[in-house]
Amino acid sequence: MGDKVKLRLRQRPATPGMPAAPWRVLVADDDEQVHQMTRLLLRDFSFEGRPFEPVSARSAAEAADVLRTHPDIPVALIDVVMESPDAGLRLVRRIRDELGNGRLRIILRTGQPGEAPERDVVLGYDVNDYKNKTELTAQKLFTALVGAVRAWNDIVRASTLAEELAGLNASLERKVAERTEALARAKEAAEVALARETTAKRQLRQFLSMMSHEFRTPLAVIDSAAQMLLLRAAETLRPRLDAIRGGVQRLIGLIDTCLADEQLDSGQIILQEQAFDLKPLLEGVIAQHRNAAPERTIRVECAALPGAWGDPGLLTLVFNNLISNALKYSGDASPVDIGAEDEGGAIRVTVRDQGIGIPEDDLPRVFERFHRAGNAAGVPGSGIGLHMARQIVDLHGGSLAVASRVGSGSTFTVRLRAAPIPGSKG
């Protein structure tokens, strides 16, 4: 194999206090001199700060036992001819097929190249190098070992990365399965909640329908009785009878508000749009509130208005709610101002009070269903009216806005479309 040489590559420093583990090299050969010479040469070799350590096997069977026990050996130097002329070749097949060791880098060595021609061996067997013993100098052996160890390192790293990737994939699949299961449970819970909500809404509609039917009859009786008494009552009783009639109308308005809000929420309401005169509609709503609260001051400023376009019945609910709120949330001595004017293609109606006002934090949510301002706790209310009013105005293609300051009152502004002029294309 030539003279001994001492060759080293750039070394990687070992962990402080820990000796570097050697690279083990399986030497399978039936010639004891080969073992001695190989051991002598390997003593002077190192790679990446780690020495080479020979592991001897004197036959193919012994070599197979060594690899079965130590499958992590990176390199094997295998003689072709040992206990039989092809013992080394059969060992190669056994390593790859029976032991399933595809990482081991196999370098075949032979002293009789004619018995196993290099081309036939390289093509027919899964080996990584083929060396003639007479040509295998110390330098060539070192080069072959370093190349084999590097290849083995690459294979191990790739295998480790593949295992880590497989573990990550398994973990990801497990997490996806867990998330899918959680989503399925959430979906099932949402479906149950939706079913309960649907049932609750259906029961609410049934209750509101029943309440409307059951309450309207006695309210109509009360109103009729009040009208009969007005025909015969003394002048001193008329204000009280007017108050009764006004209270009846406000209660009917509350029932209508609840029904309209539920129908709007369920999408069951249908607009009956038409051209109509908005001024008489406003005057009728205002009259009801004056009758119900004759001691309150309601000031009206209504200029000449074009015809309005919309559903008079639903818009009555809107203005009834806005005026009712203005009276309810302002002091008994505070006036409520109502104005209406032509904006050129639109009609603007304002309802202004000088009451408690709405806190700034509550303004963005004032039109939400069931929301009530923080300073309204002592005032009776359901939180439905403004939600219903906003929905109705939106259905008409208009707008409902509010401006308010705590202690200074609130102004609600409704904008509605004017009725199209006959013969126009608008």
C-alpha cells in the first residue's frame, strides 16, 4: 500500500472536554497482513478532527454480523476474494438486500482484478468504489475514505431531515385533523344555536302576532268609549279623555313598532310605496302626542314640501318613534322642535329635543337593536325603536342620522326621496 503518510484536512474543533468520536471503518479481509497495514495507515488519518478506527472482520459472515450489530458504521473496505472467490460480492448483496443498509459506503478491494472485472462489478453491484490493492497507496486510501465519509454524512443528514420532515408532516396532519374535528364541533354547535335562534324568533313572531291581536281589541274598546264620552263630557273632562286616547294610540304604536321591527329583521315586510303628502302625516303623528301629553310643548316649522315617495304606514312608525323619544328623554318643561323642508329632490325632517343627550361612546351603537345609552337606565324603553326606524328609512333609500351632546339634547335627521314628477325619467 506504499509508505506511511500523515495526512490531515482542516479539522473541526471538538467539544471542549470531550474527545472526538472516531470514524469507524469496517475492514473485511481474510489476510491478516492487510488488517495490520490498514490499521497502521488509519492511525495517521483524521477527518474533521476525528480519527479513523478500523473494525476487523476475517470473513464475509463475520462482516455481516458486525454490520448487523453496528449499522451506523459509515465505510467498509471489503475484499472480493475471502472464504470463496465471490464472497465479497455476495456480502455486498447481503448488506444491501438482507440487512437493508443503504447508507454504508462500500469500497471493494481486490488483489485479483481478473476474477472480478471492475466494469462488471460496478454495474452489477451497489458499490461506491473499486480499488486494486496493488494501486491503493496511502494517499488514495485516504482520499477514498474522506469521500466515502462525506457521502455518508450527506446521506445521514438527508435521512435525518426526511425523518424530521415526516414528523412535521405527521404533526401537521394531526393538527389539521384536530382542527377539522374542532371546526366540525363548532359547526355542529353553531347549527344547534341557529336552530334554537330560529325557533326563538318563530316563537317571538307568534307571540307578537298574538299580542297584537289580543291587545288591539281591548284598546279599540277603550278608544271607542273615550270617543263616546267626549261627545257628552263636560269641558273639564275633555283633557283627560284626550290623554286616554293619546295613551291608547301610543300603546298601539309600540305594538306596531315591535311587529314592524320583527318583520324587518326576518325580511317579511313589503314596502307599499306611493307618492303622498308628508305634511298631513307629520301633523297626525304630532296630534297624537299632543293629545297624550297636552302639557308638553311641540313646536313645528314646516315649509312647503314636494310630494314624498314611500310607504306612509311605515314612515308613520318612524316619526312616531322619533317624537316619542324626544318627549321621553327631555324634561317636562323642555320643548320639542320638528322641522321639515325641501332639499331639492329630497325632503329633510328634523326632530330636536333639549334633553339628556347621548354619550359620545354610545353614538356609534345608538341604532343597534336593543342597545340603550348608558345614561338612559332610569327611562323606560326597549331599545327597538331606533333600530326599526333606521331599517325602514334604509329600505326607502333614505338616511337617518343623529347629532347629540350630553346635557344639550339630540337632533335626529331623516332624509327621504321626493316623489318623481309625472312624465319625468327620474
